Amino acid sequence: MADKTYLEWPFFNAGHAALEQALDTWASANLAPTHGREVDGACRALVRQLGEGGWLDHAVGAIDTRAICVIRETLARHDGLADFAFAMQGLGSGAISLFGSAANKERYLPRVARGEAIAAFALSEPQAGSDVAAMQCAAVRDGDDYVLDGEKTWISNGGIADFYVVFARTGEAPGARGISAFIVDADTRGFSVAERIEVIAPHPLARLRFDGCRVPSSQRLGEAGQGFKVAMATLDVFRTSVAAAALGFARRAFDEAIAHASTRKMFGQTLADFQLTQAKLAEMATGIDAAALLTYRAAWQRDQGRKVTKEAAMAKMTATETAQKVIDAALQMFGAMGVVSEHPVERLYREIRALRIYEGATEVQQLIIARALLREAAPAVEGKA
């Protein structure tokens, strides 16, 4: 039932439409929307499936942001955990695709694409989430190695990843300018999973500890002190794809709402016959289209080689907030059925909530947008002074 006319927008080419059609067919045949509470095994299996299907090829190497967004939207419409598995392969290896040496790309990316190695992105800390400059995890140069000490938390794929892209303070300059990025294999001595974290939409999540963790300097991504640049460049790609995942959740909820409203009998008519229902459906559809336009504008702009920090923030903020409203409205239409465990809209209600927080909460996106606007306006304002 999902509306595919958005693929005819000028942001896309014929290859993107073909990609969506092929993945939609594959997902219908291979994915189940529920996995139970034991998600580690489910995630490993999904990564293997996605690798064997060739879908992870789009998450590594030369990055086509629109393709990543189309894939995430399609997977999210079918199965939230499959979207998570795909996204983390991309986010966890994205810094290697963008900044890795030839040797590191050869060592890690083919295995990620085949689904043989699980990747993770380790940026957040107990006291440094959105405020990257407050990072305390440190990496001290010792000969040809770096020695890492500290903690990371809220790390997706924590506990099942084969390697982590870890950001640590190396001290070349104060604040965000003194951070570097490293690839840390899960079997490196001094690395451990300190705690597994359970959340409302289950997926592998953990707090990590580094205690004298020795990493060769060849595992550093980019130059020393460029870690913030590495992180932001990676997030500019995958922050837009978070918006696409939110669109997938919203479209699935909208389809469920339309189908239910059209068949649910109430007071001698269907739920869809009520003007209140029609008004709500109109709001839901309009919000989804508005969010999709922002999302695919940002993806297209990034694929043209343009800076997209502001546009990605606009897309992420609008799509996740809109999807929350759409899913809430759909759940309300289902009444009591909407809160039954593992009902499609109940599952979507849990899955969407984290998207308004991770990779930068909505309030952080507002700051990013406002600061970009003020920087853009500064020359004109100074000229009038």
C-alpha cells in the first residue's frame, strides 16, 4: 500500500527506484517484523542476511547517500531491527570509508559488506553525549601505538561488534579540536564491555571500557586531532539516513491507519467516514511528505558534494518529530488494540522514540540549524553595521 511516487521526485535517478523495488521484494520474502527479546542472535543473523543479499555493499566504500536513505526507509517499513542492522554497518564503518587508509579499507570494508564483521561507532560518553568537547576518554601516544583509557556508553552493537570506531582525546588542541579517531578490534587487550543496556525497543547496546588498551597508530583514522571532523563527516551522511528510517516507520504506521480506518465499523459507518479521522489522516500524509522532501533534499545535496550539516539537521529533526506524531495518531485510531504488545503500531511506537534522541537529540538539531543560519547571516549583518 505504501506510496512510491516520491521516487519520481527529481532528487532520484532510475537506479534508486530500481533499488527500492528490488529491496522491497526481498524484504517481503525474507524479513519478519518481530524477533523476541533475544536480539543479539537476531542482529547477527540479519547482518549475515543483508550481506548475503548484497544490500550492505551500499553501506560501505563510495557512499551514495540517497541509496542509503532509500534502503533505510524501505527496511524500516518492513522491520525496525533490520534497519538498525543495516544502519550500524554503515555508521560503524563510515569513518573508514571516508578517512581510512588503503590498508584499513581493505582489511575491514569487504568483511562488513559481506556481513562477516559487525561494526560499531563509539562516540558518546557518560558525561559527553551531544557535547563532544566534554569527551574524557584519552589516547596517549606511546611509540608506534596509542594507549586508550576511559569509557563510552550508549554504543549500538556494543557487545556483538567485531570492531569499534572509537573517538578519544589526544590533546593537540583544547575542546573538539584535540580528538582523534581509532579502529579498535573487539579482541584488543584492555578493551571490555562493562555493561549491557536494555531499552524499550530492544537492540544491542552497551557501555564500553578501555583500560590501557593499546592500538597501533596505523589504526588511527585521519590525522591526529581530526577526530571531530571524522565524526561530523560520518554523521552528516547517517544523520540524514535516520530521517529516512523515521519516514519508513511513519509510512508503515500511516498504511496501518488507513487500512484500519477503512474497515473498522463504528456507529453504522467506518472510522474513515468521520471527519475527525479524515482531518487526522490529512495531517499525517502532509507531514510525511514534508519530512520526505527535507530528507531527500539533504541526501541529494550531500551526493552533489555540498555541505549538508544544516540540511541534515533539518531533515533529522522534522522527520523524527513528524513520525512520532504520525505513529501516535495511528495508535490512537486503533484504540485498545494499539497498545497490545507486538501489534504493528505498538512496536512502531517503541521503535520511533529513540530516533528523536540518537545521533543528536531534536534540541541539538535546533542548535545546529540556528548556529548555521547565524553564520550565514553574519557577513550581511556586518556589512550593514
